[in-house]
Amino acid sequence: MQNKINLNSLDYQELELFVTNELKLPKYRTTQLWNWIWAKNIIDFEQMTDVAKETRKILAEKAYLFRPSIEKTSKSKDGTIKFLLKLEDGELIETVLIPSVAKDGNGRVTQCLSTQVGCAMGCTFCSTGKLGFTRNMTQGEILGQIQAARFYLEDTKPEHPIIRNLVFMGMGEPLLNFETLMKSLKTLHHPKGLAFSVRRITVSTCGIQKGLKELGESNLAYLAVSLHAPTQEKRAMLMPKAAKWHLEDLLTALESYNLHTRERMTLEYLVLGGINDTQEDAKELIKICSRLKAKLNLIPYNDTPNSPYKAPTPENLLKFEKALWAKNVTAIIRKSKGQDIEAACGQLRAEYEIHK
Ligand code: SAH
Ligand code: SF4
């Protein structure tokens, strides 16, 4: 593969340059190639039947298309599928397909995407955080997760569901791979390719000062911010690195977004039994929610190995939710799927260690 270029890692403009400079073809040919790569999910140039034979030969000499290979699939009893994927350099990452049934009765899935191999943020409750950081993923690798999952679905199920929504909630902190994240989002939107609209994409971040505003106002994805604690003190205990950016400053930044952006923003609140689920915590959280016009997702903690935390009791969780509703805060308890295969939020890592 040396000196060959991986076309999956190019955005539209870059592919256009490749088409004109390397293939010596007119610009408009880019759409054709782009469509094969992203809409038709083809990696073998020989299958690109409307590309001239001579061009296919040059393509094979100068370029290639890499799709991460599926090393393992784990299926949950609730229909969630977790994939262990191998990247070009042998690094392993995980991506998850979460099923849902749409109003019209058709099957749909949401895909949870990783953006980094490991994560540098070290949040105390998160399995990925315990791995530490290895490297950023490229656009080809980030979007390659969709290509691998689509290939699997098309290959295994004749009446396969479509990947409807994307959530960047897998391994890694998306904003610490900012440039590639933005590039990937633009590629995702391209109408001649994967054609995902902004409403179908959510990027979750623990709140990184650099890039948060730009992403929040970019109109490329909905934003979800991992709050997890209602005070700076508690947040610093749970997510020491993320909390270096003071909670007050994070909130001020979020407040400064225009209303349109704020209204579609989600705050994620991981509920840890006995840690951040008291009535006092609810009170503080209400203050925060009254400042931001945002939805609140309550995520009961998913157990991870050797963890000091536990999930809240169902009674306490309901009491917590009730206290928020009483003050008109829109809070929704998010039941995690795929817990039995460790595919739920924050559980992505176990397979990694076994296979390494
Ligand atoms: N780094 C980003 C996105 C990946 S984590 C972020 O932190 O937002 C995706 C979500 O899973 C985050 O809200 C994260 O806090 C949550 N999470 C991490 N560990 C968890 C656990 N053990 N149980 C439930 N949710 C967890
Ligand atoms: Fe990284 Fe998000 Fe896990 Fe924190 S919760 S360690 S930011 S992946």
C-alpha cells in the first residue's frame, strides 16, 4: 500500500484534486467516484462499472480503499450488535448498532461511532478512559465504521434495517480529534454520498473549550454535553481532566450559543448511586437547566470492571427525575441497550484488552 492514497480519507475537494491531478480527468468525474465510495459502499475499483477500464487501472496503481475488518461481532438479546474492528495498523476499536422500530414499523438502527483509539480524558467512570490514549482516528476510519456495519447488514440480512441515526458516543473524545471530526461530518452530509442530515447526527463531548463553540454553531450535528455533575466540586471528582475547564465557564460558553443551537442541545447526566443522585443534586441541576434551554438525558450508570461506582436504585432514579419534572425540566431516563455484551455507554474496551 506504500505511497498509495486511501481515498476514504479524502473529503470531496481533496478527491476532486486527486481526480484532476492524478487521474487527469475532468472535475465532474469526482461525483461518480464519490458515489461509488460513499453511497454504494464499494471498495473494489473493478466493481465501479461506469468508470473506464483505463481509469480503473490507474486508480489501482495510485490509490486504494480501506474498510476496517470485522474481527468479532457480539449480539445482545435486545438486538444490539457490537463490532470489534481492526484498523490498518492493527489497532482495535469498537462500534455499536442499536436497533429501534420507527413509527411506520420499519426497523432502523442507530450507530454509535468511535473517534479515537482510547481516550486521554480519563473520566473515572468510563472504561475507555481507563485505556488511555493511543491515537486519533482518520476520516477513513471514523466513517469506515459505517461502511463496515453497512457491509455486514447487507451481507447478513436480506431485509436489513437502514442506519438511520449516528451518535458520536463510542471510544474517544470527538473534540480532541477536531479537524478530522469536522471533515467527517462534512463528508457525512454530502448529498451524493452518505447524505446524513444534521438532525440524524449527535456528537457527544465532555466539554473541551477549544472547538466546542465552533461545533455547536456549525450546524453539522446536534450537540450533547456530558455534564454528569451539578457542581464544579463533584465534576472535578468524577471527570478530573474535563473539569479543568471550570463548570461555570462551560455553562457560560453554552449560554452564549444562539437559542436555536441551545434548544436542540442535550445535556447528559450519568446517574451514579449515592454520588450525584440526591435531592440536593437535583436542586443544583435544576439551576443549571433553567439557564440553558436544553433537554436532559439521565443515564443510569452501566457497570464497568473494578469500578467504585454503582447504578442508582430505581426508586432513587425516579425520585430524582420527578424532582426535575416538578420544576419543568425535561428529563428523560435513557435505558442503556446492549449491557449484556458490554456495548452500552462507557463499556467499550473489554474486548480490546482480550484481543490485544
Ligand atoms: N467522550 C465523549 C463521547 C464518548 S462517551 C463524552 O464523554 O461525551 C459517551 C457517553 O457515555 C458520555 O456521556 C459518557 O459520559 C457516558 N459514559 C461513560 N461511561 C459510562 C458508564 N459507565 N455508564 C454510562 N454512561 C457512561
Ligand atoms: Fe473519554 Fe468520554 Fe470516556 Fe470521558 S467519558 S474518558 S471523555 S470517552
